Amino acid sequence: MFWQQRELEDFSPDEWEQLCDGCGKCCLHKLEDDQSGEVVYTRVACKLLNSYSCRCRDYANRQRKVKQCIQVTPEMARSGNSLPSTCAYRLVAQGLDLPDWHPLLTGNRDSAVEQGHSVAGLVLDEEYVHPDGFDEHIINWVQV
């Protein structure tokens, strides 16, 4: 199990990508309170997220097409502020085990979606929500 007992910086690019559980939670728009720094999730998804498969429609070009698209880094995984509590990057950074539904443990790339640990079918495409209205779509079903 390549993710155990290693520093995140030592992962190959392929290993880093495999660590993603495919939940789609990082593709949701988040709002941060300017005063408290608290981050809340909305049910508004990036326009590139396929809301049923939880896969990016243009992963290779996502950061060019969506300027606020996040690139998960070891530092981000360690801080935990921008990633949900179930995120494999965050769990590994904290020295915790992957959940039993993680694709690396099930051997099934779609296990997060199939076992209900994703945003599949639960989100709105950002193209249908005015940016000033994101706060009307704050959710609490994503554990952060």
C-alpha cells in the first residue's frame, strides 16, 4: 500500500492521482467567512464536474478553463481547511487510514459514487446559479 508510511511529497504523479477518491467534494464552490475564516460548502459544482460520475469533463485543461480550480498539494492536505474531512489526501496527511469504500481498497474506480460517498446527483451546475446567490445553496451534508 504505497500511501502508507510515506511523505506526500514522495508520491509519483500517478500515485498522487490514484489517491483521489473521486467524491467530487473538492469541486463544490465554498464560501469563506472573512472574519472567522470558516469555510462552508455549497451544493453548487464547478461547470466541468460531471455531477453523476463525479469526474471532471476536462481534467487535463481544468486549471486553464476554471481559474479557481484547486490543485491539491501536500500543504493543502496538511492544513485541511480546503478539503473535506473524508478526503484521502487529508486522511493520509494526518496518518489516518483510508475509508473502506476508497477505490484503492475496493479496486473499483467508482466505489465512492456507488457507495454514496460522493456528491453524485446532489449538486447544481454553477451555470444555473448566479454567483451572488451561492450563499443560498450552503449545505451541511458534506462533512468538513
